[in-house]
Amino acid sequence: MAINNGIERPYSQEDVERLRGTVHVEHTIARLGAERLRKLLDSEPYVPTLGALTGGQAVQMVKAGLKAIYLSGWQVAADANLSGQTYPDQSLYPSNSGPALVRRLNNALLRADQIHAAEGDTDTYWLAPIVADAEAGFGGPLNAFEVMRAFIEAGAAGVHFEDQLSSEKKCGHLGGKVLVPTGHFLRMLAAARLAADVCGVPTVLVARTDALSATLLTSDADPADEPFLTGERTPEGFFRVREGLDACIARGRAAAAYADLVWFETSTPDLGEAREFAQAVHEEFPGKLLAYNCSPSFNWRRHLDDAEIARFQEELAELGYRFQFVTLAGFHSLNAAMFELARGYASEGMSAYVRLQESEFAAEEHGYTATRHQREVGAGYFDAVIQALGESSTLALEGSTEAAQFRS
């Protein structure tokens, strides 16, 4: 793959070829996803996505009509990391956990594609592109290079990096955030881009800044950060900086040359703030695509009325925020639904579960199919595998309670 124009790269095509090796591995899912995501960003008013926590959630998102999927590092930390622990969003989990979840989501989508194709349904495009959270890169540029490559190998279409110090990384809506110098962040972005070029995949690279609410910086060595230094130091040796939108704009403009999309993490759903950031970035980079976190950390009705909420995303899109996502949708929907079921079941027994089942039946007219859970996970597909080998008396769905009691 030749290096594309329009993005700053501090390396040459010769560097890419030298680092690629002699065996060129084809990363089909990542390439298809990246190409589809770029097409969606170019053709859709905006691309709305939700954060998926499980493979089943990813499948239901596509079935319900979403065209892309977000993978949140917060959700990986909380309930989907390879250490098997529950963590806050502070990069405490193994760095290969995010790629592992991307692979799990893609595997679920591939199975859905196989199930439907075996049944003669080839209309749905199941491999919705996944945009994944690489946190602060889990270290320096070499770590960013390796994490990006791992995400590509897992099939991610896009990956985002933020400008925090990885060893002190915090959720954008927590306190105590420490920024790295602007130049260091650009080097991280370049390392991630280099990994994508070496892999031969046009991965969508998203740059996020947390400067709106971060008050600490690792070093005063970068002239780009001088306007925001206060001259104070902390006991740990960090430099205190002025937080705010001006700092976000400065970092957003710096990152825009290196990234496909730019995102500033916000504290509230504020269209005025979003407009000011977008206009400032577009003054130097006309048409640069932007991303926006429609965060569940916001108390939406405290800031906006129902009419403002309903048109919020369209107004963001008009400002250039083409990728919009609810990071923790999977976590909140999973927990809220299970709590409601368990609360009813604790007091009413099976009546509560049957209400859930009836709601599933009602959803079938809108395309929901998981009422038939055996078929949903591939029992019929593997019956087809057995049948391809010849006559069989051990087919799973034939004679099952699902076949006898549920609609086909």
C-alpha cells in the first residue's frame, strides 16, 4: 500500500517497506472495515455508534440497523479484560485485552454472517467497522506501534489514542489527568500510523485530547505547551497547566495533521463549546472530520431539554462531528436490563421472566431473532455442516424444543 497524501508522516515509504518484512500478511477484516468506515464517514451525515461489551451486543446492534460499533477501553477495564478483574478506567488491564475484545466482536459478527448466509439471507452487511480505544498507548511510541498492530490483527477498522500519560491514565471524566507534551503525543500518533502502513491497512486514526480538564503536564520542554504553563510544580514533579478550551484547540490543531479525526473530551454536552472547537480546527484544517463522545457520564437532562437532546447529534454533524458514539452503552444497557429482570424475578418468580420473553416476541416484528437462542448462536449452521457430510440422525435443531415451541 502506497502512503496516502494529506497526513503528516515523519517517515518514508522506504521505511515502511524495510519494516514490513518479506511476508506480507493480509489483514482482510481490518482492511474491509477501514475502507467501509471511510466510505461511511464520507457519505453519511454522521455515523452514530454504541459501545459493545459482548459479541451478542455487537450482533444485535447490526441487526437493529447500526452501521458501526465502538469499543470502549472503559468497558474493557470494567468487565471485559483478560486479567478477569473489574477495574476503573486507568489502564490497569493487560494491553492485549482491547484487541482480544475486537476479535471476539468480529468473530460474533462473522458467525452471524455465516448463519444468515447458510439460510439464504445475504442482504445484511454484518462486519460493521469497529472503532477501538487504545487508551494512551500503554507506554511510549513503541507501545503505540505494537498496540495499533494488535488492533489491526484483531480486525479493528479505526483506533483512537489520547494525549495522557499512560502510567497515570484516567477516564476523561475523572480527575488527576496528566498530559504528555504535544510533541510526544504527535510521535505516538505517528507510531500508530506507521504500524498501519506497515500492516498495509488504511486504518482510521483518531486523536483525542483531554486538555479541557487536565491540569498536569509531564514536562515543560515543548514550546507548544508554554502558553498554558502556570510555573507551578507538584510534589511528583509534574507541571501545572491551565485547562480549558484554548488548550484543547491548540492540541487539536497540532494533532489534525497526523490523524483522520480529532476529538476533544468534554465535560458536558455543550454545543457552543463544540462549535468553537470545530471552527478553530477548521480554520487551519478545512473539512477535517471530528469525533464526539455522547457520554453517559453526562446527566443529559440536567443540561438539555427533550427537544435539544433530539436534535443534538444533527447539530453536531453540521459542525463536522461525523463520528458520534455512546461509549458505555453496553455496560449500562446490560446492567440496567439485568437489574430490572432480577428485581422482578426476586419478587414475582417466573412472571417476571415471561414478561421479558413477551417483550422479545413483540420485538420480532422489528427484526429481532434472539428469542430462538439456539439458532442465534449457530446450531442450525452446524447442522448444515453435518448435512454437507452426508445424512445424519444427530441434527441439533430437529426435534428441539425451540423448533417445536418457537416461531420459525
